[in-house]
Amino acid sequence: MLLADFLKKGIAALEPLYPTAEARSIVLMLCEEVIGTKSYTHIVEPKYEIDKKGEKPLAEALVRLQAGEPIQYVIGRAEFCGRSFHVTPDVLIPRPETELLVREAIKIASQIQRMRIPYGKSAEPVRILDLCTGSGIIAWSLALSVPGSRVVGVDISEAALAVARGQNFSSELKSTGALAPTFVAADVLDTEQEFNYGPFDLILSNPPYIMEKEKVLLRRNVLDYEPYGALFVSDDDPLLFYRAIASWSHRFMADKGKGLTEINEVLGKQTETLFRDSGFSEVELVKDFYDKNRFVFYKK
């Protein structure tokens, strides 16, 4: 089969689920992963033939995509902050908005690290806590981008922690001297538990924040495939995780430490007020690139 013909067939098969441009992007991504072609191969080589051994895995993958399964689960990876992360249905697929959170955190952590350079070998490493770590994309991104930092990721899901611990960045760790994050099984909602880590200069979180009544707004590929417990909170208490994050921050944040958390856009003001009423200073509601309330930044 010609590559151009498969692309045409695949796009048509996915158009009932996705806009045409997105369907095209998904099929091109699939071909790149399975048979090693590029997004322009069908253009520069219009007669490019798909090898017989590539036809079956492409067809099987297309069936999964037609059923609504996200491309990231089909190929087993997702791009985030310039790196490729392993993902499974046990973890959320990273969103572009979360990259803004990570980039701000990297900037802050790097500033802290530079301020400690004059202390030489006696300088304390930057310590970072990632609550509700999931696949570990936040924890790993910080650990790799700020070599020498000590990062701890916490999650209640052993399946998610297995994914986080299994991320393979061994070559980058070796070349940069960065330290792999430590991943700990713990219930973030248990705010009184013993936790023998910290204090932390920086506390990050992207907790469950979608209210159950908002399910109708979600696409099928999210609702049917991504882990329910990592997405949703009860309509009766949608700020449950943020109260817990505030408690963890009070207990484990260093003096002058900073916190950054992703939030539900429709609960921006309420979440900002929660952190302000919890006694944190310089609480700031921050928008994403869609001009939606997406983060709360706060200081101890």
C-alpha cells in the first residue's frame, strides 16, 4: 500500500472523532512511530510503499484509534517539554498547559540554585516536591532541567508510580549529573501522615480538578480512556485537593519557599482565596496561553 493511500484512509477514518487537521497529525504520528516515516515523506516520495510487515501493525493501531483510544496510549509515549515520556492508561496524557507550570518551576529552581553557588560544596541542593505526580513528567522534567536538584514525587496509585519510576532517562542522567527523582506512595489527602522528606524549596501539583458535572464537556478519548481518579473530583467538594496541598505546603515547605499548582479555570478565584485564607503570601492567579485561569502561585 502506498503511504499516501494509508494517510488518506486513516484521516477519513478519524474525521468522525477529530477535526481534519488533528486527524492528519495523529495518522502522521502513528506512521512515524510504526514505520519510521516523517511528516513530509508522502510529499517528497509520493510513491513510497509501506512494507508488508508494517501494514498489519498500522491497521491494528488504526482500529484502536477509531475506537477513540488516544494516540499516546497506542504508541506508548507522549511529548512533554521537549522530551518523550512513557505513558499508559494508568496515567494522564500530559497537556500543553502543564508545560507552562513546569517552565516557571524550572526558572525558579534555577534561580535558587544560582543563589547557592557561593556556598560551594556546602550548598544545599534545591529540593522539590511534586504532589499527585502520576507519570512523573513534572518530577522528571525538574530533575533533568536542574541537575543536582533533589525531587520527590508522591502519588497514591502504585500503577502510576510504576510508570514514573520506569521512565528511562539514564543517558541524560549520566551526561548531566542529574539525579533521578524519588517516587513515594502516599495519599495526598492524608495531610497528617508521617513523611520523612523535605523541607522543600518548591512544591508543585497538578491534582484532579475536573468536577463530575463537567464530564459532558470532555471528549470521548479522554472520558473513556484516561484514569478517572486522576481527572475528577466531587461536585460537592471540588477544592478538596487544594486544601490538602495547602496543608502539605504548611508542613513541608521551607521558609521563603514557593508553590505552584494547576487549577480548574472555573474555580480560579475560589482556589486563589483558599490559599490566601490558608495564610500564604503573594498568592497569584495566573492565566495560560488561552487566557484562562490555570495556575495559582503562592509563597510561604
